[in-house]
Amino acid sequence: MDGGKETFRAQMTNLLERRLFYIPSFKIYGGVAGLYDFGPPGCAVKQNLIAYWRQHFVLTEAMLEIECPSVTPEVVLRASGHVDKFTDLMVNDVVTGDCHRADHLLKDVLDRQIHNPLTDPEVAKEMKEVLARVDEYDDQELGELLKKYDVKAPETGHALSDPYPFNLMFATSIGPAGNLKGYLRPETAQGMFVNFRDLLYFNGGKLPFAAAQIGQAYRNEIAPRAGLLRVREFTLAEIEHFVIPDRKNHPKFGQVKELSFQLYPRAEQLGEAKETVIMSIEEAVRKGIIANETLAYFIARTYLFLTAVGINPQRLRFRQHLQHEMAHYACDCWDAEVECSYGWIECVGLADRSAYDLTAHAQKSKVELSAFEKYDKPRQVEVVTIAPNKPQVGKQFKKDAGIIMEALAAMEDKDALALGESLKSQGKATLKICSTGQEFELTESMVSIKLETKTLQGRNVVPSVIEPSFGIGRILYCMFEHAFYLREGDEQRAVLRFSPVVAPIKCTIFPLMQDSKFDAYLDPVCRALTEAGLSNKVDTTGVSIGKRYARTDELGVPFAVTVDYQTLEDGTVTLRERDTCVQVRMPSLEVATVVRKLVDAKLVWKDVQARYPAQMTAN
């Protein structure tokens, strides 16, 4: 680890824990890895972040917000695939038995070697290729790489076991008899899928629409580390945007199409340079880099959200999943990654999940989860029907029958017709599963594929789902890193440069010194700020005004009001901006209105400086 990064992180963590933004849970008992408590300022920042997320997405996009239990019956998570597939690859120290996440150990070793000046350039180039694809490897491939690069247990240097899958869900039982097995939910999404039918009814039966949910999720991480970045209980804010599968245009795409920012498509990841490209959202859709307008719209809206809450746009990129990273049913997936001292961290996942989730729950529950799209007038429509012979497919392919059924159900019409033509002409055809590379030979008796002409008033469709999923804790941590700095020329003075919209306290109010003459002016300013919906704090402690400024800078308070002797004469006060330390003088009755507009980004500090006279200070 680079020494500068370690020093930076230590300074920031010291501040965050000292000022009680967050601390290890159950600290008096030694703590538990991967669990953290938020103190008063941390709670305030987190709630402000969530409130802005709700405003930016739920209110602006007229989403249907719901709240579901964290305890989830096993049948739901078996249908979704979590019981069988929600795993990470784990290795054990062969002597101590300690558990480690296999891909993290490989990443750490490769990262150190790549940045070691003694490493041969050709070897470093090969390591970068491995690092770029580390999320694609299965247990056997990952095991071979651990041996190739001589990866050992980090604490002891002992040899490691072969990698094996470990399910990350916390199991529990529901009810006193313990007969109903359940899990703590690993995501909030399933609640929106199982409630789709009722949400569709609530929405008047119309598509598209979006559901949203904010809540706790739980993952029994193998080796929690890096503070809030990898924890066992965390807050997710997720959206499920249900859309007609062949109409993924978005009516508001024009509002964001000219936005340009860093994209990291597959071609660039696998190319020689491995560098991001600056590209407009419109160009990315036109070139087929982003699959459709709706996914691109949410990528753009996510960019606007993250930059508004304080993420540095120069350290934000959207990385496209490599082909083998995606589930076999997914159309396109991107991650919003933020650079911090730990490297590039995934904070938001954005995926076009096709119709997989609703289809899976419909099959398991035997409840139809579809929507009726009524045509303006009857249509003569050519319909591709795919009818697998389930008993024969199951008998022939056994455990692989499920993935074959899913692949057939998700096929595009042109691909299905091509498969049907091969079956008809040759009596057999090869079905290739792109995500796994598997190939299965089907015979004509196993599946019937026909093109038929019908007169239809409308059609039943299983909606596709565009899913943006926000890890609130990870965004918080990256916000902390991007906000933290030391005053130039005074490394003892730390500052958190929070965006006003997420700052825990919007404004502090100080008397210049402890003098009862100032008291009559403090309460009216405090009351006006409170009535304007602005969190504030009056600090009447006897320390110097400079020390009080420094104390609020550590909390990231963007503005400070000082009542001084001139206030007694003309009713004016000073308003200080945190990052510039510049003060202006204004009537005390105008403070709440000005600060409200600054917090709402209806004014910027330069506007305030232009309107009000500067206040000269000793500094």
C-alpha cells in the first residue's frame, strides 16, 4: 500500500471516529468485523444522502416506493437463484483454518507486484490482464492462478486450500417451531418483484413504471475489511424500472443525452491501454455501447446524483461488465465506480436484467407476473412461439435443464427462428449459452418453434427490468474521502468539504465571545434557520472564535453565522463559507433565506459575495 494513501486514510479515519461519524459496533466488547455504528453526524449525513436520493429519483421520476421485511422465506430466494448461486469463492489457511476471500488475495498480490519497480514489464502486463478479468474466473481457474503467483495466507504465510463456494446469506428460521426456513435478505429487490402484480394494479395497469425501496440488507462477508466498503449489514437504495421488453426508449432521454463523462466499455478494458473514454450518453447509445435509452438514462441520472452529493467527477467512471461477469439472462450491466485510497470501488450497479426475475418468480409461485399491453387497434401479428418438451429436456439434460429452459424463454425472435430452422432442416441444433460457454444439442422433438399469424387486441408481456442499485455505505465512505483535506499551511486543521445538501449541520451560530449582550440575537437566527428546515447549532463555549470555526470545519458545516459588536449597533451578522473562509455581512433577518438557497443550490457563494459586503478578518 502506498504510504501516502495510508497516511491520508489514517488521518481521515481518526477524524471520523473522533467526531463520531462512525465507530466499530459493540466496541466495549472488542467489536465484530464488518459491523459499524453511526454517531450523530454520521446519521445526519446518511439520512441527508437518502433524502436527496429520494428527491432525485423517487419524487422526480414518480416512482412507487415500498417497504418490505428483511426476513425472507427460503422459497423466494430459491426462486431468485440466491440459495444456489449467491456465493463467493473462499480459501482456508491449511494450518490455522482462517478464511479468506480468494479473489481478494489474488488482487492484493497482483497489485503489489504490478507496482513493484523490480517486476519485469512483460510480467506486469500479464498480471494486468489477469487483474482485469479476475471477476470472471471460476473456482478451478482461480485456484490455478493462486498457485501460479504463489499466493499465501496474508497473516501467516501458510499455504491455502483450493477455492470453494461459500453462500453469503445469513440463514434463520421463522416461527417458534423452526419449520419455515428463511434468510436475512441480501438485497431489497426481491420485495419489488414479488409485489409486481399489486404495484401494476396500483399504477392503473400501465407500463413502464418504477418501484423503489430503501432498507437494510445482509451479507455474511468472508473477510470484511476497508471500513464501510465491505460490511455485513448495510443500507441499499434500489430501483426496479419495469418496461415493455421491445420498447426501452425513455421519454426523458433528451434531457440527459448531451451529458459526457468517463465510460469504461468492454473494448477498452480488454484493449492495450485500458483507459476510460469521455463520451456523451447519446453517442454511447448510438454506437451500441450502452444497450438502450432507459439504461443510459439511469446511468446519466446516477452521474448527476453522485456528483451532486460530493463525488469528484474526475474520480468517477462507469465500467461495463465483461461478458462473463454478467448473468446469462442480462442484456447489459454497468457499475458506477469511485476512486478512493482502496482503488476503484463499485458503489452503484446498473443492469438490464431482461425478464428473468419476474419469469423465475412466476414459475416458482405459479402466479402470472405479466402485464397486458392493449393495442390502439387490432393487429395482424406474427408471433414466435417456443414450446419446449419439458419432460424430454429434463430427462436428457438433468441438472442443466433449468438453464436451457431459461435460455429458450429469453431468446430473441430472430435467434429462436434460426434455431427452429436448424431443427427443421437437420433434426437437431446447438443451443449455446453465451454467459457460461456451454453448448447443448437439441433435437426436433425437444422444442417446437413456430412463426404464426394472429389477430390480437393486445398482448401479455413479462416486463424487462432496468435495475439501479445503490450501496449507501460505499457512497458515504467515498464521499468522506473526497471531502477530507487539511488546511494549506496548517496540517493540524482538518476539513470535511461536504456538499451543503448532505452536510450534517447546515449552519452554526456563534457569539463573538461569551457576553450576555449577544444572547438576544442568537435565538432568533436559530429559530429562523430551524423554521426554514435547516439543521443548525449554537456554540456559546468560551474557546476562541477561530477554534470554534475549526471545530465545525471538522464536521463539514458549510456556513457559520457570527454575532458580534456591530450586530448590537445595526442588526447585521457575518456569514462565513467553510472552504474559502470568506465572510460577508448581512442583516440577521436575511440569513435563513440565503442559507436555504445555498443549500438548495439556487445560489452559489459567489452570488452572495456579489450581493453583500465582505467582512474583513484578522486572517
